[in-house]
Amino acid sequence: MKTKNKIELIGFVGGDPVTRQTADGTPVTQFSIATTERWKGKDDQPREHTEWHRIVFFGPPAKQLADFLRKGSFVSIEGSLRSRTYEKDGVTRTATEVRGTEYWLLDRRPGSGDVSAPDGAEPPLHDGPADDDLPL
């Protein structure tokens, strides 16, 4: 039986991307995006939940994203989920991230420095999860 690991996200970038290089010189760009689900509760009051997603791109797309993405950018990402474990301060931790394969910049006015969100939505006001807890 065939299996599939694919994720598609559309959201706002929570902070400027961070780019590093692997030991062999391959560029790696990391950033977080926020997706927000909105609905009306049983009491007919609006509710929302924002989920933060850690995104990682390797190679030429990593370099391109580092050049064009900024905090608040509206972007579509395709990729697969990857989980990994690492040790920090003697504690074993698990990180789940999206290994990006495709991207589309969705800002309405690219290059203007002014990010316009669709349908009056506002970009998130905070930076999302702290990336220093997760090693490269």
C-alpha cells in the first residue's frame, strides 16, 4: 500500500528567516509561519486558534526565501512533516517541522515593504515559538 506525507500551509511569517549552511555548504533557511482557524462557537461567539509551524528549506530555495521573506510576509508552503530528536541540557526533545519543497509568495504588493494581508486579515503580532530551543 502506498503512503503519502504532504502538507500545504498558507500563513504569515512570524519573524525574519534565519539562514545557515550545512557542513557541506548547503544553505538552510528556517522560519515560522502562523495559520489561524476561525469559527463560531456553540454560543455563536467568534473563536480562533493560531497554530505555529516551523519551516525548513534546503538548497537554492533556501537562498531565495532568505532574500525575499520578511516578518509578516504572506506565503504558501508545500512540503512534508519531519520529526527528529535531539538532546539539550541532558534532556531528549522532539521537534516536528515542515521540510519545504515548494513556495509561493502571496503578498499583494511584493517589494513595496508594505505587507497587505488578504480580506483585511492582520499578520500575527508576535514572533511565534522560540527557535533557539531547536538545533539546526
